Amino acid sequence: MHTNTNTPPAAGPRARRRQKNLARILDGAMEAIVAGGFDALSMNKLAAALDYTPGALYRYFPSKDALVLALVAAVIDEIGRDLAALEGDVLDPLGRVVAGAEAWRRFSEEAPNRFGLVSMLLAAPRLIVTDEALVANAMATLLTAVRPVATALEAATAAGDLSPGSAIERTLLLFSGVNGVLQLKKQAPRAPGFLDLQRLFASMLRTLLRGWGADEAVVTRLLDAAETSATPMPGSAT
């Protein structure tokens, strides 16, 4: 019988234990952040909470920076899986672009703490990590994760639905715009008549897509469909 030599060998007991311990450490780190904010995370406190010695914890992560970036990488991987699923949806390219923005918005609702980590990486990386090389690696991973949206933008341009332009630049602008609107969530209750997040979210998408050459009627149809299927955003008018 022919054996496929390209198939990776099954992980042994030691590797499985290591993966289980890594997951436990990352879960503990996220719990610490949820309970006390980012400043509450420290290697010594985490080791104590997990019943590890600090030395044992450092064998898995040589620094707090490395731990935080591993946590961010796990979140980015989760985002990437959500966005990759769009490629299997029966949507036209512009529909996949809007669905990508909606997936990012939905992630912020379902996993606010994990969303906050990635937002900090985008807005002020030095607040969470001081190692520039690790930040660069995380940003490269994020760009890979959002590639399905860039691919949809490329397809929309090739189909004539958008004017020519850099797909990756537009992807970054799209996620920056969505992120900017979502950052207003905490302020929405203080100005309910002005900070209607659902309206701002739709307006931001409309402005970008129209600026990139999308047809007004098409944009309206896509945004109306997205709003109908979406759960209301906190701070939105009812």
C-alpha cells in the first residue's frame, strides 16, 4: 500500500500536552485582560493563577510581548477563518466586501475583548507590545487574514463594479473605517441623537464604495440587505 509521505505525522503525547498547555496559558491571559484590563496582565500573576512557576511559563513564552502577540495572532486567525468563509458564499464581489465589513462588526459584538486587542494593535501597538519586530509580524499576519476582502475588491474592479485602485490599500481603508465607527460605541449613549452607530456604519461604507466608483443603486441594495440581516448595534436608533 502506498503511503503519502506528504502527510504530517500525528502529534505525539508530548506535543499534544504542549498544545494543551499553550491553549490554557492563552485562555488565562485573556481572562486576566477581561477581568482587569490590559495592565492587569503580568507574567508573574499569570503564572500564579495557572499554578505554574514563572520559569515554566517563560519556557512557553520568553516575554510578555511574545505572550501578547501569540494572543493577538490567535484572534487574527479567528478573524481570518470568518473572512475566508466569505469566499464560499454565493455573493457577487461587492457583496463579499460588504459582508467582510459586517463580519468585522459582528466580531466586535460577539468578542469585544478580542476585538479590542486587534484594535489596539492597529491604533497604538506600543501600548501593548514594545518589540517592533513582533508588531511587524502581527501586522503581516493581519494582512494575510483580510486577504479575502482584498480578493473581493480585486474581483469587483475586474468586473467593472469599481474604478481601478489598490485592493490592499482599499482593504486597509475599509477596516480602518469600520474600526473607527466601532470605537465610538462607548460614547454612543452620551449622544444618542448624533452617534447612531448603525447609520454611521452604513454611511461610512457608502462613502468608501461610492468613492471607489460603485453604483449608487447597487450600494443601496447591498447596505439595505446587510442592515436587514444584521443585529442592531448598541447606540443605534430603534
